[in-house]
Amino acid sequence: MRVLVCALLGLAVLTGCGGNTTPAADGGGATVDKARERENAIATCMKQKGFPYTSSVSRPKKADADPADYAAMKEARGKYGFGVFSAVVYPKPPEPQSTDPNRATIDGLSGAKRDAYLKAMNECRVAALRQVNGLKVTSVADYQDQMSTEIENIDKDLDSDPKLLELAAPFAECLKSKGERVTSAKPLALSVRGMDVWGEQADRLGKAGTVTAEAARPYLAKEITSALADLECGKDFYAAFIPLQKRLTNEARVKYGFQER
């Protein structure tokens, strides 16, 4: 939930998510056009309330290759496993981000002036979500609650999909036959089972940031073996689950003002 809220352009400084954005390149599709329209509406609203505001739209991320492609998944899992211990063995530098153009204005205020600015920005952003995206929201909290319900509904749709349920049963049995721990045969649980199992192992080994690459390597080797077994057992399952999850998520993202991924 919080990841999605933080990703929504324009709400970052309201929810304590950091507020970093990158100016958009030309084009970008309908969702970027909506974002620009929403930002312009916020700027106009803020000006009417007597506050400065600089519009900023994040650049659309380059679309990934088919995430359900078996060969690509096998190659990735053969090096990174489920992505748990590989984060220690192959750490990635943080992606560069530019500061929200309104951050300096907010940081330069204090006390009642800062509170008044944030209150006005809350009101303008909620108004823009109603005006541009057609959302029936009354506040940032109401927006977050509605989006949380939407995410819960996606989870329910995935766990009740007939095809996924049909594929999940043999997937779970195959995992058990290979000695893999399975606590639930529900589609959503199976999709994150490996990350959960190896995440627990990482937690037992040490707190985040305290495990060295040298100490993590033997665990990564075992995690890779587990991840490849998971993929072989769930080849058909992932081919159905990943596209459906992506479609449902993107529909929700567009509905609530995000850009598609």
C-alpha cells in the first residue's frame, strides 16, 4: 500500500515518502498527459490560495521485457535466486533522483506557515484528483483508504481466479515433492513463497545491513537452487499469474492516477 501511495506523483510530500521526482520527457502517453493536467490544476489552485507551486511530472519508466518469459526468468533466477541474498552479494547503487521542486519552498517554512502550505496543497491535490481523474475522494486519507481497498480486491481476484487455482494445486504439490516449504496453496501466497522463505532465513542470519557478501554467498547458492526448483514447478502457473497480476495492477494504477508499468 505505502509503496503505491509514495509512487503517486504529487502526494509524496504529504505522506512522508521523500518527494523525489524527475521531469517528464516529451510524450509518454495518456497517463503522463493526465499527470501533467493534474499538476497544472494543482498549480492553479495553489496560486488562487496565494501559494507558489511548481508543477513536476515523473518520467515514465521504460517498459520491462515480458516478466513472464520463462527463459528470462530462468536466467535471472540462476544468478539472483528470489532476490534476497543476491541483494547482499550484488548490491545495486540507489537510482539517482532529482529533488521535488517544491521541497525547498516547504523546507523554508516553519510553524503555522508550513502547516498552512501543506494544508492548501492537500486540498488542491485532492481537488485535482477529483477534477482530472474523476475520483470521488474527500481527503488524502480517504484516497489512501480507497486505494487500499482496491489493492485488497486485486489480491482477492488473484486468489479466486479459476485458472490460477487450477494451476496452483499441482504447483504446490510439486514444491512439496522437492522438499520445499509450502504453507499455503493460494495463488498469491505461492507467488511470494520463495521470497518469504528466504527472507526469513536472511532475518535469522542477521539484521539488514549486517550480513557480508562473503557470508551471504553460500546462502545465495542454496537460494538459487530453490528458486530454479520453484520455477520448474510453477512454469505454467507463473505464465498465467504474472500477466493477470500486471493487468489488474495497471488498471488500478491508471484509475488512481499512477502511470502504467
